[in-house]
Amino acid sequence: MQNSLSSLLDKVRSAASASGETLSDIFSKETHRFTITGLSRSGKSMLFTSLMTMLKSRSEEGYACMPLLRYLPPSQVEFMRIEPIGGYKPFPLDENMAALAEGRWPAATEEAYGFKLIVRLTQTTSIKRHVLPHTDIVFEFIDYPGEWITDIPMLGKTYAQWSDSAWAQLSSGPQQHFANEWKTVVNAFDFEQSPTQDNINELVSAYRHYLVIAKKNGISLLQPGSFLLDSSDFDWQQLGFAPLPSSITSDVSHPWYKAFESHFTAFQKDWLTPLKQSVFRETDKQIILVDLFEGLNHSRQHLYQLKETLSHLADTFVYGQTGWFARNVMRKEAIGRVAFVATKADLIPVSERENLLSLLKQVTEGARARFVDKPIQFEHFLVSAIQVTDEGGSPNALRYQDAENGYVEAAFEPIPASLKAMEADAHFPVLNTQVPQDYMARILSGRGLDRLLQFLLAEGVSNE
């Protein structure tokens, strides 16, 4: 028995040495990694800005804006500080706050960002005080573009498989209304000509134009989304590709098939694989942001497509809790807690939020089906990263600042509680709110983040 224990400790020491940590580091740290996942326009930039602002206010100014740290007795807190995470760019908080000060919303996320909040606690029991004088509790937050999320599933497909599925997607649902120009280009294109760089650029540029138009019109399932990001390191102009007619993808000897299959393979090998390994790291807690208002503003078809997209995205991540040894010694993680979050909840009256929550639960049905028979806890939340509206004169009304900086009131029709309850051609206008002048106070009074983080940290933080 003693030999077995000695052998186990040797393995622990080896694991610690290999990771550059001391044995005491392993047993004196408690790390919680939150991955914030969301499609384009889901509100990630504003949520991250608000979250970081709240944590900085709490850690640097002692402002009690979040009961997140209620688990941590003030008498035991030696210090709290925010630091960058290795391998990630620092989140552009200063730039985003400057934008808000100028009346502009933060720019969309186009790169991977990360930061961590470190809370050092003093041990209270005499034994622990001698062995481990302190405990560091680390909260890591990771944010990345939604376009990357939709691209990762392409790793599991051949070019021909992706091409066929892309044609099926753009020929059905709401996409079909924006793909006519692309289809016209393909139908008129001469595939007998050689796939020179100029000819390839002509076809790829036409397909990218479709992606741009579809994104502007609320389409969520677009691949490759990376082609839409100016910050992308993948050169789509040199190694771009597009879906080809099945008459070509069925002929593996066709010059155009060979050219696009080669580019697709380069996209997988040189871009997606390193991206998955470096950014989509193991995490134990996930926040999935969902913008229901984008669908409500367009059509019921958009909401059904959002449901399909979330279902596909659930295949990108590893779900299922791991044991203590795997987490703390072997550094292996799987997602054990998932929060589905409908953002911008302040854009509707309180009286309509039960319907919005019900709609969120239906839209996430496909994603939750991936959790069957796995030890995963999940919950649904309505969150406002910044409270941009105020109560109106009636339960179905809100007041807000409009584009002319006027303080106006808007009344709301009931929001459907289910997809079936929404008429096929119905759409619900979304308030065009501006950045309020008192944006800092409104960030600190944002709704829902407290309860969200308390759920994610339940059974997590220990000050024993």
C-alpha cells in the first residue's frame, strides 16, 4: 500500500514538474474556466466589457456590485487582481469603455481574448496554515468570435461533404432568399475553364458576398465564417473555396474539385486544427449566448435556423464532468455546467420575460439533447449586460434613449412563448437604443449576471 501511495505521489510530482508548477501549486489553487460562446451579434463584446468592468470595480475599488464573491469571506481575502491569460490577447476594455464614452457600442469580437481574476485567501485552520499558507482561487474568462464556432464542425467533413451540406443549407430556410445572386453566378460560370487564381478569386468572392449579405440579414449558420473576419490569419483570397455543384464534387478528377479540395484541406490543417488546439481549450463551465431578438426581428424561420445552429455547435465541445484527480493533477477538463443565456433582456418589459425564457428553452432543445446520459447541469437565464431601458408608464412599455437622444416610451405586443405560437410572416421590431450617458452606472446595475455566475460556481468555490 505504501509503495502504491509513493508511486502515485511520484506521478503527481512528475505531472507538476512537467507543467512547470510545484506540488503546492496543485493543491493550493482552485481554477474555474468560463468559456463565453455565442454567435455573431449575440452580445459577447458588451457582456465581456460589463463583466470585466464589474470585476475590476469589485477588486480594485471594493465596489460591492456582484455577490459572485460572497463565497469568499472578506477577512480571508489577502488580495484580488486581474491579469491576462497566457496565449490570449488582453481584452480591449479601455477601447470599449472609450467607445461607450463616445456614444458607440463596442466593436464585435474578431480575436480570442482572455483575462483572469485571482483571489488569494488566507488559510484559517492551523494545519493548512502550516502546510499551505494560502489558496489562490482563479476565475478565467475566454471570449472568441462566433464565426470560429460555426467553422470548427468543418473539421469533421471532407470537402465534398461540406460542399453538399452548404448547398442544402443555402437552398432552404431563410438563406434561400439571399442566395439567388450566388446561384446565378454559379449557373453562369464556365467550369470548363482552368481554375487559375483569377478564376478562383472570381468564384470565391461571389460566395463571400453571399456570406456578407446573409450575415447582415440575420443568418446564423454560415460557413466558412472565418472568411468574414478581417482579423483572420487564413488568406481566403489565396486559398479560398466555395461549394461546387454536385456534378463537379462527384468527379474527384475534375480540376475545380481538386483545386477546392486542396484549399479546403489547407483550411482544416493550417487554420481550424491550430485554432481548436490553441483557443478551444479544455474548459469546465460554458456560457452560451443567444440573441433571440435577431430572430424575432426577422422571422420564425430565423429562429428555427438558430435552433439548428445551436444544435450543431454543441458537437464542438467536450461535455461531461471529470474527477478531482483528472482536473487538478492531469489537467483534463470537460464541461460540467452550461448556462444558456438570452442576452439584451432589457429590450422587453418585465411582463414579457417569462415568454422570452420559454422561447429560449425551446430554441436550445437540440443543443440540450447532446447532454443526454451525461452528468451535466444546465440552466437558462435572461441577462442584461447593460440596463439601457427603464420601466414605462404601463407594464407593457419601456422608456429609452433613441437615435436623436430623446427619451421616448414604446409599448410592446406580447412576445410568443414558442416557435409554433409565432406566425410565419410575423416579426417584432427591436428597440434601436443608444448608449446612455450614465453607461457606467447602468453597467454596474446590469441584470442577471449575479445569478448566472452563482449557478456556474455552485459546488465550486470552497474556503475550507
